[in-house]
Amino acid sequence: MVQRLRAARDEERGIALISVMLLLMLVTALATALAVSGQTETLIARNEQSAAQAEAAAEAGLNYGVQVMIDKLALWQADGFADSTLAISALLRGPDGASGNAGTDADNFSIEQLFGTAAPAAPIAHDVLAGVPDARFIVRLADDTGGVGEDGQALVDVNDKVVIRSTGYGQGNTEVTLEAVLGLMSLPAVVTNGSLTISGNPDITGSSGGVHSNTNLSISGNPDIAQDATGSGTYSETGHPDIGGVKGGGTPVITVPPVRAIDHYAQADFVLTSDGRVKNRATDAVLCDASANGNACSGAYSWVYNGSVVSPEWRISGNSAINGTFYVQGKARISGNPGNGGAADPAITIIAEGDIEISGNPEFRPDTPELLFVTNGDLKISGDSETSLAFEGQMLVHEQVMLSGNPTLSGQLLVEDAVNLSHLVDANTISGNATISYNGTIGGSAYHVAAWREVR
């Protein structure tokens, strides 16, 4: 009996040991599974975080690259290019200005290197997320159609399109690449950032004879607008306007490039200085000195110096004017009638750091192709001034514009509507019998994002 009891206890002990061992194995397996699951969840979370970092970095780089390129391409004329496609081609070729050099062509270089003075041996990566040093981006340029170019040449643009490619990096070298295609958006005859009031009987004519305000557009009287009349804010209409296209408010904002006279300095033939001198822009040589006698340069150069260094003003008050592009370090006025005496219309382009006011009856055409007026202040045109319909030119206004009387203008009017520092004009208005004719033949377009995609 005793032996049987001992055998039974030994058997129970064996079973218990096996049970404990099986339980330990089960617990170990569960613990291992939990540990693996925890590590997997951690890796998944880390990968998701890294992917989010990379995507955020790529988006930051793309936004940065788009803004840099839009600002740069807005200055293609000021940079001395005959057209915008040549400017894009120069950017694609990179800092060395030569095609076919893989070490310095733009498709292998970041935007910083492209616009910098030196070309490092490798692209520059920028930290973009504070406290996360692995999050960075690189932005490069390429021609469209997959980078090979719409004409089969990767470094020659012919269609005014350029690809901005941003690669963002997260922790663990996670990569996300985004692309945006910049293309031209044709602008109508008149675009203002601020509210615009049109009254009376003005005519906005031509195949691109439309009007847009990025704020509110108010129309009254009997104006004739050949194309669209829109506002990004409100649209109001009274009287009997004739609108040839779409009309209404709540429409998308149209980008107006920033207006800065100095950006067009290189296009000038003459500089009318704030201290009363006429200079050759290219050589800086003084051609005429009117500082002591304001009329001293009126015979040879048509302009009268009227003012002081504190408040400089240059004026054409006679009936003749020489051809040229004039950079005015102050206000510019035309109160005479040059070109209205039956002689050939003079070619005049005015780029002014102050206001531009046209109150006489001049008849002229742009001297610099596609550019008529640029002002850091206000533009006020009244009287019966006329520009040749055969030559369209841009009128670029930093602050506000007023057109009244019976002017006839050929070209495009873009108004930045900046802070009202000059008070020649306090609101954007087109009234009277003003006529603006625009057929969209000049470089009066803005670059915008035409397409966007994530590269897998």
C-alpha cells in the first residue's frame, strides 16, 4: 500500500512538472508574441512618423521652390531676357550657363545653388522641422514631360513650363518626392489686388479685354467690357454695363506680381536722378545737369527738373519728347502734348520710384518692348492721352490707379494695391470715357501651379 501511494505521488509530481513546463512554455510564447507585437507596432508607428516627416518636408520644400521660382520668373524682363522661355532655359542649364555638364546642370542642383554665387559639389539639404534633424528637403528644377523636355531637350524650354521637384527626407532616410508644374496663367486687361470701381462709359476691348479685382468689383454707368468682369470678393452692378463674358463675385484670386521699379532698372536708357541730373544708365555718365536750372535739360532730353532732392519731380510739359526708357528717381509728370502735333509718335517708357501722372494730350508708344509704365506709387491718367494700338505695353502700379477723361491705352494694367503711402490716388477707379485695348500679346501673365503630383 505504501509503495502504491508513493508511486501515485511520484506520478502526480511528474504530471505537475510537465504541466508547469507547458505553462511556462505558453507564457514564454505569449510574452514573445507580445514583445514582437510591441516591436512591430513601434516600427509601424516609427515608419508612419518618418513618412509623415518626409511628406511634410517635401511639401515645405515644394512650397518654398514654387514661391522662389514665381518671384524669379516674374523678373525675366528685368533680368535681360528677350522672352520667358529663354529665362527658364537659363535656369535649367544651371550656374555655369552651359548645357550638358552633369556636374552643374540644374537638374542635379538645388535651387540655392542655382541662385547662389558658388556651386558646391553636392546638392544642399535644408532642415525644415525644428528638433528633428533628419527631416530635410532638396528642391531641383527640370523641364516638363518627365524631365526630358517637351521638345526632347531637357535644358531648353519652349512652352513656358518648368517642373519643381522636392524630395523630403524623414528619420531613417524615408523619402517622399512631390512635383509641381509651373505654367503661365494668362491675365486679363485689368487686374487689381484692391477693390475696383468702374463708372461712366469706359471701354475695355480686345480678345483679352477683361477685368478682375482680387477684392470687390463695382460697376455702374454704361461701360463696355469685352470679356469677363469678376471679383474675388463681391460683385455689384448698376446702370447698363455690357459684359461680354462671365460676371460675378467669389471667383479665384489672380496673382499680381509684386511691382518694384528697381527690378526694371536695367532696361532704362536714361536715369533722371533725384538731384536733377540726366545720366546714361549703362555708363553712369552725367549727360545733362538741371540741378541749378530746372529747364537746362528740356531742350536735349525733353524733361524739366521740378523739385528738390527731398521731393524730386521730372516733367515733360512741352510738345516734343525724345525716344527712350527713363528711370525716374522721383515723380514723373507729362502735362504737355508730345506726339500730338502730327509728327511720329515718340517711343517713351517711364519707370518711376514715385507717382506717374499723365494729364496732357500726349500720343506715344512704349520704348521698351511690352513695358509702358512702372511706378512705386500711384498712376493717374486723365486728359486725352493716347498710346499706339499697334504696340501693347504693361502698366505696373505698386499702389493705386485712376483713369479718367478720354485716355486711349493699349496694353495691360496690373495694380498691386500696396499700402497707400502716396495720396495722388486713394482708390482704384476707371471712369469717364477711358479705353483700354488688350489682345494678350505681351508678357502680361503670371506663373502659377498648373499641376501637382506625388512621385511613387
